[in-house]
Amino acid sequence: MQIVLFHLMPYADLDLEAGRKNGTVWVKLPNKHFDPVKGHQLYNRYLDELEYGEALGFDAVSVNEHHQTAYGLMPSPVVTASALARRTKKVKIAILGSALPLRSHPLTIAEEHAMIDVISGGRLISGFVRGIGAEYHTFGVNPTFSHDRFHEAHDLIVRAWTEEGPFAFEGHHYNVQYVNLWPRPFQKPHPPIWIPSQGSRETIDWAADPKRRYTYLQTFSPAKVVERYLKMYRDTAKGFGYEPKDSQLGWAVPVYVGATDESARREAKEHFEVFRNVFVKMPLEMLLPPGYTSRESMKNVMKAKAQMFGDVTIDQAIDLGLFVCGSPETVRSSFTKYWNDMRFGNLLVLCQFATLPADLTRRNMELFAREVLPALKSLG
Amino acid sequence: MEFAESFVELNGCRTRVRRAGRGRALLFLHGANGMPAILPCLHKLAERFDVVVPEHPGYGQSGEPEWLENIHDLAYFYLDFLEKLVLQDVLLVGTSMGGWIALEIAVRSTERVKSMVVVSPAGVKAPGVFPADTFLMSPEEQARALVYDQKIAEARLAEPVTPEALDLALKNRHTTARLAWEPRFHDPHLPKWLHRIQVPVTIVWGEEDRILPVGIAPYLQKLLKNSKLEILPKCGHLPHAEMPDRFVEIVCR
């Protein structure tokens, strides 16, 4: 199993009252609530935490992309991944992911990811996403073209990485006369491509296709939902006539390890609940602009609205498997049980969430790396 | 007056058309929320006109053709539609999104159009005037912002939402986003060519419009050389629904 230390780099100094009053920390929370001096400290603290992940023995460290939100301060994961490329030596660096449809020109992503891959000597894992619904509001990109643009941008990027240039690319959304990438990526044929998703049949059909066999990552979902989608991926692959490797499956989940179950819950409670009930929260119209998902999926979300949009306590989250928290023994046995049910070959752990301070974050990372990680590595 | 329903097959799109009355042809182009039921004002107009009410491609019970990607596609579709139905000397009436479509049709050709009424039309961005962001509004906020008279909104909100109505609402919203998400509810190139519309245009606007503020109206009027402006006090974004008698009177004039 590959264990990845994942970071969102939230604005931990947020005035929570302002976030709650605004109803969401996405799109329209006034940026007067961002203090650049505090931001400076946070970025450097978070980059230190990811660098420490290498020393602690994680296989990869991971960053991601979100725009105009206190939820995560990485509008460009390329910037943070670049910083990590020079400060780390062995650990893989995962961008999970770059939001393809939000860029007006996908070749910029092909170029930037190739640069990081070359600088790091082939340590990049390249993730592709569509960006979340809210980002179609912030950027104004038309969500009804999101899938089309994603697929076409993907085709252009992979061809730019793998085919000898110059060649012409003729698309519906993108047209380029001379595709001729300098630099070409370090890894052959190209960096591994991972597809983070909140769960969708269309995404799974596309990622599991034998032409691609991309690693599918289910992010922040109840364990039962993760299990359902990972099984869907396996079944889909079998439907395509091949047996998928465990390395094609991944799960991203927040984790907190404390000395005992009781102290872990006590220490994590406030921070996890702020994460779930302030940082993640947004109205339905913001989460799902028209065309972002199929109309059927949108109706399913509307049906589950009360459950999805209501507050969740730490105890409920642990019961749902939305959060893995407890003593080293508890966290080990939880993951062992989940692994037996799902056989994910990649586990992404979010060891810092919302307002979790530096000292607790470090201890969480250390306990996880020392007491849990070796046992998970021995599973498979 | 009973409206007869038919489906017109055009450019690969099965298009629902409701039609009633006799006289000069009146083509009514509905707004972003579609036209599930024929409004009272259209029944009145059918006493004077041959009223033709299509559901736009992508809306209501009409098909969702793959070619529908922007507002210009609809403009060309309706030029074909006027030809196919052999409509002449048409009174072209459009509300909100439909008003935008009417303007896009008319800059291309007024060969079959004799005059126009546009009701709080989208399509033109007036400097310094900011429309509401309907895509971030909940259904309740939207229902309230659409009308001046909140009793109308409350009656509307009290109606149960059937699964069929929800399906239609999601379909209409999807097509509206496809056509109007970015640039938001306007075509930046449209003002350059509005001078091509030489047929008389009546612009109708509710003074209390909270979706497309009335500040757009004088700007649009300046761009349309042969136009006059009717601003209705105590009226929101849907004058044809909120003040049907006044609306019918303006159209018949």
C-alpha cells in the first residue's frame, strides 16, 4: 500500500463567526478576512509539515487546488508542489489534482506538471479534476461544458506528454497549431495519473477504461460510500475484461491519532467539527451548478439534502467512517478492517484539518507514521 | 381560447408548439423558466393574434439538440422556424431570455418580423448595472425576486413541487446555464449590431425588477434606434404575468 500525506492548507486563522454568518467560506466570504501575515506563517508551517512527511516515511506528499476559499489556500497546487520538489529528495509529490476545465489553456498544465516531474527527477503524481461546483461560480467557466472540456484537456495533455512534437491538436474547445512540449516529462510514458472524485459512475467508467486504468480516489465520503464506489470501479474494470490492481484504488480521509480513544476525540472534536460544519459547508446551488453533474445525480443529492447539508458531530463522523480517529490501536484496526473490505492500494491521510494547530498536527503525523503506517504497509 | 399543441421537427429538434387565435402572427418567446402552462395574457392576445408559443430547444417538452451551445444557435433556429411555419409580418414578443433571443434574431434578419416587444430582456450588459445572480439563488429566493407583489410569490411557493415539475425545472436551468452562464446573461457583441434592427421595438420593464434592474432599459433604448420604452411602476421582472392587462394593452397598441 502507498500511504500519502495529504494537505489542504486551510486558512486556520479564520474568524469562524464570520464564516458561519456568511453561511459558507466559499465564493463570497469577503477576503478582508484573510490576513497576509498570518497567511505567510501558515504557508510556511504547512510546507514544513509536508516536508516532515518525507522524514516520517510517507510514500508521497500531496497538495490540491481550490479557489477563493478559506477551505484551502492553494489556488495553484503547482506553486506548493514546486516548493516541495526542491526541498524533498525521495518522496513522491502528488498534485490531486489540477482542475483542467478551469484553465483557459490546458497546455499550461502539461507544461507545469512536466517541469515539476523533470525538476524532481520523476517524482510527480499528476491528478486531474474538474474543480468543485463552487469554482464554476468563482471562475465563471460554464459548468455545462465542464465534462467536455475536462476530456478534451486531458487528451491534449496526454498527447503533449507522449507524442513527438510539433503536432496540431484539433478540438472543439481547444485548437493548437504547434503542440511541442519543452520540457517533456521525466517519467515514461508520463507521470501516473490519478482521478480524485466525490463518486460518479461517469468518472469511474472513464478512469477504469483499459486505455487509461487511472487510479481512482474516493475523497471524504462515508466508508460505505467509499466501498460502493471502489467496488463499482472493480466491477467496471472486470466488465472491460481485466482485473484491476489494488493500486488503481485509493481513499482520501481525515485521520487523527491520539494517546487514547478518549483523548483523541477530545483533541480533535472542535477542529474536525469546524472542518465539517464550517469549512466544507455550502448551499446546494453553489455545490452543484447546472451541468456539473447529471440531473439524476443532482436529484439524488437533493433527496439526501438534510443529511448532506446538516451538521455532523465527531462521533457521528467516526461511526460513518467519514473520519478515522482514536488510539493507535483503534486507528490500526479500523484501517485494517476497511482495507479487508475494500483493498485500496492507496491511502491518503489528511492529518491537518481546519483549525488543528501545529503541535497537534505534528503529534498526529508522528503517531500515525510510527504506530499505524508500518502495520498498513504490511497489509499489502 | 384553447391552445392546440403540436410538435415541429426542425434541425433534429422535436419542438413543442402551442398555438391559438387568428390574425397577424405573434411569436411569443418565453424566459429562462420556460412556459409549462399558457399564461392568461396569451389567452387574451389570442383574441387578436395568431399566437404561436414554442418551447425553445432545451426547454420544457422540446428536445435537447447537441448543436445547442449558445444563444446564436437559438437565433438561427428561430429564423428557420419562421420560414418553416411560413410566418410573415410577425409581431415578435420575448420576455427576459426570450427577449434576448428576439434581439439576436432581429440583428440577423427582420425579413419576417414587422415589429417587436421585448419585456425586461436579457442580452445587453449596461455599464455599472448588475443583474442578480440567479444561479446562486435558492428556488424560494428566486420566486420572491421575480415579482413585486409578494402574494404572487407566496402562492407560487405554496404549490407542491411534483417530480415532473422538478425535472422540467432542472432541464430549463441546465439550458439557461448553457446559454447564459458566461458571459452572464448577455452577448458582449450584441450592442455593436443592434442598429440593424429598424423595425419598431417596444421595450417594457418593471420598475421594481430585481433580476435585471430597470437601469438597463434606457441604455438599451439608446441602442435601438426605432424604440420606445414603457416602464411599469410596482412591477417586477415578469410584467406579462404580474400585470397581464397592462401588458396586453401595450402589445395591442
